[in-house]
Amino acid sequence: MRIRLNLDCPRCGGALFLEEDEKSVGIYCTRCGLRVSWKLRDAARRAVKNIDGSLVFDWNSVIDELYLELAINQ
């Protein structure tokens, strides 16, 4: 899965994409190649929330934390 995010690269201002495969999830810039990714199990540990007895995967928190890591490591 590959989705264009409504965020700009902190290094060059290019388009950022969210990419997920069977092993990892990450965001990357198509212009300068800046990239950060996590293993899916690590993302799940950080983003699975228990809401009213149901487990929900909170994509917003994953994207926020990945973007923060991307910005710090630029």
C-alpha cells in the first residue's frame, strides 16, 4: 500500500508517502529520498488503542511519530 500524505518533507519540501508492506510501515520523500520506517509489530505496539473494549489501530499516531522521527533525523 502506498498513500500520498498531506505533509511535506522537512528537508526539501517534496511529497511524502506512507508505505506499508507485509513487514514494515514507513514514510519517505520522493524528491530527496529521506526515509524512516518501523517493523509492523513495533508500529502496532505504539498505535493499537483499546477504545470501548475494541482494539483500534490509530494510523494518525503512527504517521505523527514517523514524521517526528523523520524531521529529527534529517
